[in-house]
Amino acid sequence: QVSILSAMELIWNLCEILFVEAAAAGPLLLRLLDWVRLHVCDVDTMVREVLSSENPSKHKLFWNVVDVFVLQGRMDEARHLLSKEATANPTSMNMYKILDDLMKKMPVPSLGNTQTLTELELKWQHWHEECQRYLQDGTFASNPHMESLCKVLLGDEDAILEKKELMTTWYHFLVTRLLYSHPTVKPMELRFYAQSSMDLFLGGESSPEPLDMILMAAFEFEMHQVIKECSIVLSNWWFVAHLTDLLDHCKLLQSHNLYFGSNMREFLLLEYASGLFSHHSLWQLGVDYFDHCPEYGRVYLELHIERVPLNTEQKALKVLRICEQRQMHEQVRSICKIMAMKALRNNRLGSALSWSIRAKDAAFATLISDRFLKDYCERGCFSDLDLIDNLGPSMLLSDRLTFLGKYREFHRLYGEKRFPEAARLLLTLMTAHIAPCSFWMTLLTDALPLLEQKEVIFSAEQTYELMRCLEDLTAGNPDKQKFQEDDVETTKVEMLRLALARNLARVIVKEGTVEGS
Amino acid sequence: QDNRISIWSAGDLGNVGLNGEYHGEPHLLCDIQHNGDVMDMQFLDQERIVVASSTGTVTIFRHHQNNQTLSANHRWEKAHYHVDQDTSCGGAACTGVVCNNPEIVTVGEDGRINLFRADQKDAVRTIDNADSSTLHAVTFLRTTEILTVNSIGQLKIWDLRQQRNEPSQIFSLAGDRVPLHCVDRHPNQQHIVATGGQDGMLSIWDIRQGTMPVSLLNAHEAEMWEVHFHPSNPDHLFTCSEDGSLWHWDASTNVSEKPSFLHQGGRSTTYLSHSTINQSVVSAWLSNDPTKDRMEITNLIPNQTLSVNSLDVLGPCLVYGTDAEAIYVNRQLFA
């Protein structure tokens, strides 16, 4: 039973050897030996047990461990153990010496270019014959263990198969077989040996498992088959996406183009990253994956990022930062709008404004300002003064917002009794068309107390302006008929006209008097 | 979602390697399930931890050291909530918590400030609508005054002795109203306050004077999530950010005056000392002449990837956590 993670490591390593490194005949065998030694670990405990016992040669599993070493091509370790046996059993000293010698002399492929394949083959043939001779001479006849070891060295399949339990898997069997019968195996020949090894090992008793099929496909150099089988067996795309990515980077998958335009690597990465996005915290990693998909990555990211649930402001800020870094302005606007609407519904006008500033959303800022102004009209006072008093440069984001800020300033000036300034501001609000028309009546009504003051505040010029504003407001289209019929409104207009006229009178006199003296 | 509160042991000092590096790994002592994201937390005393949740709940957990377990001691549900026009009452994230045993102050996205006492079931005081925007962080200025920062770039002082629901003072940034995310007060000189903004800017304020910051230091490239003065060496400041970096700001200017356990090591930076002896009393943070004093700023993260969300510092230890699901412990901060 191999756990999923070890299975993945097994497959990955094999792909590295066969595809990425593309080991050639010679080094190929060495790599495969390393691979078997690393991944077939069921025998490790047994080995440890024997090695750490006081008298290893007396241990009942002693010969098993020696067999394991030989099967895995670990000659030095096998010889070391055998020497212990030899010292314990001086009668078999002769046999031991010969076996030891054979093991020492066994030709193996070297990693450097110190010998060619033909040289190796020649040497190996020579050595093989020598082993054959010793076996046939009956040198090891008295010790069945050693005899069986010699047979293994000769690549005798039956002898090797006898030790099935020590090898545990057919691919171990394959490599052992290759080591002792075809050490110069070429990559393209692997498939035949693999198939026969699996058949021999399983012997018709059990059928191959999915893992076996994947490894077989690898030995047959069918990369696409490997990916396909892995996709079917594994429950998520992680392994397949990364393997395909690796193979793609080694330029091994170029030939295959899928029908919908993107290549297999991108397809798998997109699938994997999309899967990540459904996770509550791993979505951030998905972003990086999309970044590395040149064709569709950006589109996928744009669609996914908008759907990340934004349950706190902090999460929204992280999402926004990702969008801003990639110039996804549409998404920034849409996310800010969502957050601003949420804030508005919860009556957090300051938060709503803060979101519209981040998105530079003038329309929303106008909406918020209208909300404030509505509140003012209904209640007669401003809510959230801390916000309006401290708008700063963000006031310029939208005209309505500017109006709101300036209107509040007017109230402040009035409260501080700085009437001339307040008056000037009020007038500017109307003449410069900062105030929306709907608000003019309110502004003019605000002007009333200023007109009624003991001191004259509005100059003649300003009074004329005010009158003009009033006329603009009351004249105009017949739609305004309705508001003219309203009693309160008509009274207001009357009062205004009266106040303006009186102010005008006073100011003309005042201005005339000053000039005179 | 499975969020947990966990207590880790950062190991003993027994495993020190050749270069004095620390070899042990932090290991988990105990943990407990938590409802919602953990937005902030702080130790109330040796055994109790106050945790702020994104659901608006504030919980006190007790750590039982004899059998290494955590249990929920007390909970204030709906400490922070929104009153929605459509639905009735939804939770609002509690964004910050600060403790001064037995008092606990919390702030949240609902703009509300709560004052709790550890042994009382209901809140001692609640300031509804203290702010029209989100309050991001809170810290104690004095035992009866707190500082809050919000998402329209304002720093406010609240006097808890007074009954009116208005801040006693409001400070704001000069230019754009960039949201402020964190605040910390100088441990010894209580008029010095540091805040971090959404644009990664570090601002130092002198709250005795003016309504604007004394200095603005361009720091990170993204939101600054936390700022902390070192509690015993306040010439050192630490900030962490969404851009994945953690900066150590060293404003200690006079080498000879430093206590002996702060080693300079192999650094070759020169420090220009203050010109007069009187000025050495004034904190280096307030002097705004960049040519006079050099501040050394170091990024403590060699290969940064995802956001550093939180940090804390005590003595020679620095702890920080990132979005990469990692916690880092540095036990030799000044080596």
C-alpha cells in the first residue's frame, strides 16, 4: 500500500529520470537503481534491525538483508555483511572469497565518460561467463544461500523471482533484472522489459493497479498517457498541473494543441487555479497561477477575483490590491462599488465615501452626498460632522461632494458669526452653479436670517444677484407651477422678496451715505 | 472554514547551533476552534486572551497551563453589528481590541467603540456611531484615554471619563484622506504616536501640537497592517505590510549612549549625533530634519512573497505571521 504522496513522488521521480533528464543507456540504469532504493522502503526496517543487532550473521533475517542489498545493486554493503558471516563461519571462507571477488569485479555503468558502452558490454560479458563457470563448477553447492546469490548475479529470472517478497513491486524486479542481464539497456528498450517484468511478477494472480499503469505508461515514454492516467486517478489537479508544467518547460509537450486554443499545460494550470479559488484562503495562490497562464490567465483571474466572498473590509482590501497591481480597473471599480453599497445600506456613510474615493468613483460620491443632503433637509442638521468637516482634497471628487463640503463650511462660518464671509460663500454656491438647482430654495431660505440682520451684510451687487437667483428659480418652466401653488412655498417666496427688497433699500442708502461723507 | 486560536511554544534556548542560530521549531501546545476570522487579539493577563472576530463577537479565552488547554471563558456576542434596513441585525467585524486589565476596548466596522470589563456580562459603555467610517485600530493613550484610527484618515482621541460621545480631539492627514490601519503610542513619551496608512505611509504625530503629523515617511508599497514601538527600546519601530515586507526602523542616533546589549555587529552605517546635548532628550522620532539624523531601516524578510499580516515584539524576540500560512520567530533581533 503506497500512500498518495509517496506514489506521486515515485511517479515524479521516474518522469524526471526518463523525460526531463532523458538519461541515456548506461547512466539510465544507475538512475533507476537510485530510484528503486529511494522509493521501495518496505524492507528498511528489516535492514535496520539486522544491522543494529549484536551479531548480524546470527540473525534469522541475515540472508534476507544480504539478498536485498544484492537485488538493489548495493554491492559494498552486501560484501560488508558477508564478511561478518565469513569470520563467523571459517569453513565457508573459500566460497566467500570467490563470491566477494565476483561482486567486487562486477562491471557497472559509470557516470563519467570513462568507458564506452561497448567496452562495458565486453567487460560485462566476460564477468558473466566467469560467474557462470563458478556456478557450474558447483563452487557454491554446499551453501544454498550463496548459490542463489550467484544465480541472481547471473540474472537468472527464477532465482530473482524467488525473492519476490523482498522486492515487493514489479518495477523493483524490472530494475534488478536489468542490472543483472542488460545493464546497458537503452531507454527505448525499457518498454519491453517493463511489460514482461510486470507480467512475470504479477504472474496472473493479481491485475495491475492504476499506479502500475501510470508507471508502465512512463516506461513506454507515453507522456500524454501518463498525464491522462494521473488525471483520472488523482482527486485534484495539483500533481498533474505541475508535472505538465515541468514537461512543458522542458519543451517536451509542444506537439499537442487542444481544440479550444490553449495548450494542455495552460488548461491544467487553469483548472487547478480555478479549484484553488473556491477555497477560503488558498485563493491567493490561485492568483499566481493565473499570472503564469499567458493566454487565458487574465480573463480567468478577472472573473474569479470578483467572486471572492468579501466578508471583511480587510479581505476586500487584499483583493483590491491584487487587482490594482494588475491594472484591472473594471474589477477595482466593481468591488469598491459593492463595498460602498454595503456600507451605504448599513448607514456607514464615511466608509461608503472612503470606498468611492479609492475607486475614484465620482458618481457614487454624488450619491453619498445626496444622501447627506437628504438627511439634512429632513432633520435640519448634519449627521457625521466629523466626516464632512474633514473632507480635504477628496471634496473635489464630485461636484455634489464639493457642494456638501462648502455648504457645511457656510454653516460653520455662520455659527462663528463671520457673516460677510458666509454671505459671500452662499452667493458663490449659487452663482458658480456648485449647488444643484433643487437646493437653491434651501440656500435662499438660509440667506433670510442674513438679510434680516441689524447690520447690512449683503452689498447691493450681491442683493441684485440674490434677486436674480430667486427670479430664475420662480420663473422658468410651468413644471414649477405646482410648487408655486404650495402655500408654504409661496409664503417663503414672498418673505424672500420682501427681505431682499428691504435689504436693497438699506444697502443703497448705506452705500450712498458712505460715498457722500 | 476552520479557524483556530493556537498557543505555540517557541522552544527553549537549549538548542543553539554553531552560529548562535536557533534550531528548534515552534510546536503547538493547544488550540481551540474560533468562529469567524481572527481580526485582532491581545493578552489580558497571564492566562487570558481577548480575541476579536469578524462576526462581531469578542471572546475571552483562558489558557490552562497545567494541562495545556484553551477554553472560552466569556463571550460578548454582537459587540459589533450593523442595523440594516433590509435584514434585522447583521454582525460587523470587530477590527481592533486593546486591553488594560480589567478594561477592554474594542472597535469595529460599525464605527462603534465598546468598553468592557473582564468580569462584567454587559458592556460598561458603548459609543454608537462614534465614527461614520470603519474604525481600524485602537490603543490606549492614557488609562482613561484611547486613540482610534479610521478609514478616512483621521486619528481621534477619546476621553472615556467624559459622558459625551464626541472625540476630544481629531487629527487628520494633510492631503488625501488615506485610510489609517494601525496605531501605536511611544511607550515612554506619550505624546508621540505612530500610524500606518493604506498607501504604506508611516506617520509620526506629536499630539501636543497641531492637527497634522510631524513627519510622513514613505515606507511600504501597500497597506501597512501593523506598527509597533519596541516596548523597552522605543527608538526601534517595526512595521509590516501587505507587500510582504517587515521593516525595522532604527532611530537610535547616538551610538555611545546605547545600552550594551544592543550590538552593532558588522554594520558600517555611520550615525550623526545630535548637535546639542539638550536635544538628546527629545526623541529621535520627532526631529524632522532628515539631514541631521540618519535613520536606519532594514527589511527583515529576505524573500518576500505574500502579505505579513501581523507582528509583535518583546525584548529580543520578534514574531510575525504571513498569508503564506507561516509564523516566523526571530529570537535574536538585535544581534
